[in-house]
Amino acid sequence: MRSLLGLVLLLGLVACDGGPPRLSARIDAGPGADAAAVAPPDASAPPDAGAPVDPGEIEACRAVDVLFVVDDSASMSDQQASLIASFPGFVRGMREQLGSAPSFHVGVATSDAYRANAPGCTAIGDLVTQTGGGGASNTSCGPFNSGGRFMSDAEPDLSARFACAAQVGTGGDDDERVMRALLDAVSPARNAPGACNAGFVRPDSLLVIVLISDEDDVRDGCTDESGFERCESYGSGGLPDDWFAEISEHRDPASVVVLSLIGRRAGNPCGAVVASRLLGFARRFGDNGYVGDVCAESYDTFFREALPVIGDACVNLI
């Protein structure tokens, strides 16, 4: 019982007094969105469908692995700061209100290959252990107490470690490959003994993925502009159905939660692009998907409102 409370607080910053409906009612991409990625509101949902799960009513998940995929392109400075600012609240809540917590891992990856990372682990999907470049923390963030390239509940100052790793800077490619970073980071090959992410994703864990980007995943292939074919961009390979199939090859989708801080509608205050493909990927997970606004001044509310999604996923995992 106490372990589940740790899970609930892991992705929430403070206790909530009621959240919004599930993903199907939350996606409101507005003009310019891919209609296939937007689901209609679920009229059959009960009035309290967004209420936080009572930890006294369900058992606890044994382990939680949280992957943050952070866009490190030139326009993401404010968004990285908002993410880092929201993180200490979760740490305080966990350590002040719990006597114990579930075993959890926390890792950070970037939306393209991260050349400032430790030598030998600079490919897309490799977890960040050191940063460099404009707007970055420009320091080595480890060693981590987990003994690997990720943080864990054994970290004495998790907030500081996370602030270091999540401030990846703004020197990344403008062709964001958020999905390739995600898929490679959680792949069995990347998590095998001796690999860059060894031990991060555990087979019996609830895998919580947090995507943070103000762009959509770049399209594959070439574009034709005014009669001239341009092949300067490349994507993650495939579309939402393909990405869902790839992760489903080695992971039960019921054990995955996708929390997306992305552009939801055109004309937003931070200039974010409507991320129709990333919306489509989150939608494939049904009630295990949740979408928030990357332009929000604070991400505290987003994490607080995601609590029912995490709690329900835990119930289904057991």
C-alpha cells in the first residue's frame, strides 16, 4: 500500500483534488492537427473518471522506470527550465510523505544523437550522464548511485542529479527524432549487460515515458518544394502504428504509460508545432496515454493530472 503511494507521488508533484478525463477527451489539437490522431470525447466515462486513485484500494507495482525524452533543439530552453523546476516538488513529496517508496529508475535521453555525452555512448537513445554546449549544464552528472547511467531511488540528491541531466541545452538538431530516441532507449539491445543503458528498463516494471518537444517527429524521406526534391531531413522510421508495433515486440503495451508534453493546437504562445504524429502514438496506448501543453508556464499541473493514468496502469499491470 505504501509502495503504491510512492508510485503515485513519483509522477505527481503534490496530491491532487481531481483531474481531467482520459486521453480521448484531453486531445484537442485544433487547426492543423492530424485528424487520425485526435479521438472524440468519451461520453461513457463516469463523472469521476479523472479522480486520483485511492492507494488504499489497490496493490502496488513492484518497480517503475521513468524515461524523459527531452527535445534539445534551439527553441527548448524555457521548456527544459520548466521541467527542471517541476522536478523538486516530486522529490519533496516522496521523501516527506513516505516511509518507503517503490524501486524506481529515472533516465534522460535527447531527441537526436548527443555528442556531449560520455565517450562511447553518444548515439540517439543513450542515456545522458554529462552535458555540453549552449544552454546546457555543462558538467558531468554522475556517477549515479544506481551504478549505471541512470538515477534511482538510492540517489541522495535526486533533484540536483536530474537538473544536471535534464538541462541538455539547445544545440541539438532541428530535425527532432523523439520517437527514435524513445524506441532505442528502451530497446532490449540498449539495456543489455555492457550496453549504454544497461539495467535501466526492467522486464517487470511499469515503464513511464515522458516526451517533451515543441516540434513533431520529423517526417521520413524527401520533400518536393517548388519542383525541387530535398532530402535533408530524416525521421524515426515509420508512423505511429509502426512505433507502437516496435515497442510491443518486447513490451506489453499495458505496462507502458506515455505522457506527452507537446504542441496541441496552432497559434499557441510558444510557437510549438502541432505534433500530430506524437499525438497519434500516445493515442495507441488508450487510457495509458496522456497529453499536456508544452507551452504551459509550469508543468506541475500536468504531472498532477496524470496521476489517475499512472494509478490505473498499475492496477492493470498486476
